[in-house]
Amino acid sequence: MPVKGAADAVNRRTPPTPSPWTLAALGALTAAAILLPGLIAHRQAEPERAAVDGPGGYGASAVFTERQPTFTTSAGKVVPLLGGAPDVPAPGDGGTSSAAGGQAASASAPGASDADGSPPSGREQKPAEAGHVEPEAEPSSPSSASANAAPAELPPLGELDRMLVRVYLTEEKRVEKVPMELYVRGVLAGEMPIGFEPEALKAQAIAARTYIVKRLAAKDRSGVPGGAADVTDTTAHQVYVPLAELQKRWSGEERERNLAKLNAAVQQTRGQIVTYEGKPIEALFFSTSNGYTENSEDYWDASLPYLRSVASPWDKTISPEYKETTTMSLAAFWRKLGVSSKAGARSLRVLDTTDGRRIRKLAAGGQVLTGREVREKLGLPSTQFTWKVEGGDIEITTYGYGHGVGMSQWGADGMAKAGRSAYQILSHYYTGTEVVRTASLPRNPA
């Protein structure tokens, strides 16, 4: 993924180092809370499992692999996992793009991780008005369950559940080894506010699991100091909250309630990943959209069919990071861009915009810069921005927060508030994908 860290990024401080015995005890207890229900379901379903066990597409140990759009319980009941998201505005419907000084900037094509920085690791001209999506009516027939319904039972424990993820803790300069699902819980705590809706948390858990599964399968150790771990705990990969810090984040009933909420999101999605044509995706995500997401090639070089620009109108009304204004001196502005200050503010103009209504190319003092270059040089939240020059200062207003590719976290929460399930959220932001349940790493993750 890749990604900007949590929408409410954790303020890290170095905690007292707990004893190995304490960490081992905490790990065992929390692992039991997440994995024990699966073991019970496995034992209860043993008589019926023979009919569904098989090699599958994820290795010989990949049993109980379920593909969208249905999930079959051990009792033979078929439950839909994924439904569409009707009434979602189509990209390109509504909203306009305007450059500073009233110059119109039209998109070059029709509308359709953070770890910010590089794709595999999730703050614009006038966005579309936020829309409201009414929840679908519950089906009257028990044989046609709601798409929001979670599977009635968990799959048996498999290779993936027993796999350890080695996380390099940057501040402590040590490696923490945790079971797969506890790693996912730590990422969920680091990447998404605990106050988000349960279905949004579940969508984030599936995206986070998809990222680490793909990375482990590819034996990718990039960005890890010394190569002694699988990932770091930063936005270079996925923000991860260590076990010891998570235990101290809250206290009393609040801690009990919040840990239960995190555990539920992880447990209810255990083993589920997002795939495209049978392979795990680059599950990019970011904090807040400007009303649309970006095509992958408009921020990175790679064009991925499931990372297409889609409408995300929910962010505008609920995200505190939707709009931000930054003021700096003109001298600092030109210096950071690496452009001669003799060019003057009149040389600034938008040359092209993306399907996601962000700046693709900007003219500045005889140079042409990409929106991403401007964003990174100036430290802006987003690649959609307008500006106003007053005296010796320039005031820049940005819309959205993050690279804009993949799932918007605040958009996901907005969809969940509107009655959408985790699977509908993922289907909306990752075009043409399916969620599958797997017990082992894929043979060919590419």
C-alpha cells in the first residue's frame, strides 16, 4: 500500500520496554481472542469440511477458499458477501475544476498506503457535492441474505494464521514478531481512527491483510533496515502499533471496548484478501479524497486496472482533513520549487488535470512540473490546490489528504455510515475486484 499513515496518525513515544515474559503473555492472550473462535468453528465443521477442502489457487494448504459473490456455510447455506453500491455518483458527474485566477482547467480524459511515496506500501479544484446513499432494503427471503451480512462461521485455522510477521519498530530499533492477524490488528489501530464504523474498519483490515500477504508472497524486503524484518511500522509500508503501545493507548472500559472493536474487525474478516483475476492487488489507501480518487498512473507510473478514478463524495462532509490552507512567503515558494523568483506569480497556471480533478501539470516560471512534484516539494496534503498571492506571500488551499489512489479511508467511513458493507466499500474503491478467503500465501502474487 503504500500509504499515508492513519488519518489520525499516532504520536509515537518510546515506552518503557516490557519484559519478554509480559509481551509473550500479552501476545498469547490477544492471539487467542482472535484465533480461538476460528478453531472452535473448525472443530464444529469438521464432518462437513471434506466437500470443500482442496488445493485451490493458493497452495495445497489453502482450504476453505471462498470467492465472491457467495459464502457457503458448513450447513450448506449460501450467503452473499459482496454487493454493488447503487446510487454512488459516477466519476465525472458534477463538480468543476478551476485554476487560480479563474482559469479553467479541464481533465485530459473523461471521468471514469497512504503509505505516501511509493505504490506498494495509504489533502483539489472544486469537488463534487457530497451525496447521500440510502441503505438498501433488507431482503424478505432468508435465502437471499443482505450483502452486509458477515459469514455465519469462520474458516478453519491454516498456514496463514500461524505465519509470523516480522515488524521493524523504527523508534525502538528492534523487530517484533507477531501472528498474521495480530499484525493486521496493529495496522488497523495505526491506520484508521477507532471511532470509524465497524464496516469501514473491516474494509481496512482486509486491505491491510492484502498488502502484507502480497508482500510476503513476493519475498519483498525493500525499505527494511538490514533486511532482518518483513516490514517497518511506518508509512513506508503500513503504520503498525506495537503490542505494548496498544495496551497502553487506552485504559479501563475504553480499552476493553476499543480492543474488542479492533478484534471483531480482524476476526470477522480473518483470511480475507482483495484479488483481481485471482491475484492479490496493490491495496493502496489514503486518508481523504477531494471528491474523487485517482487513476494509479496519474500518481505513479504503473497503470493498474483495479485502481481507477471513482467518485468519493462522502469525504467532504465528514473528514476534518478535507480542506487546508497553507501560507508561505513567495521567496520560500519559489525556492522550494527550484524556480527563479523573477518569473513572478503570473507565470503560474494549470496546464492539465487528471480524471480525479487533481493537477497533472503546472507551469511555473518557464518550467513544467507535475502535480506530484509540486505537492512533494511544497509539502502539500494533496495535488488539488488553488492559490492566491497577497503582497509577498502566497496562500495555497488544498482539497483532500493523501495520494488519492485506491480506498479513501474517510470515504469508507462515509459509505459505512450510509449502510454499505465492507465488501461494497472495497468493490467501489477497487474496480472489478473480489474478496477471497485463503489459508496460505498465493503461489504467484505478481
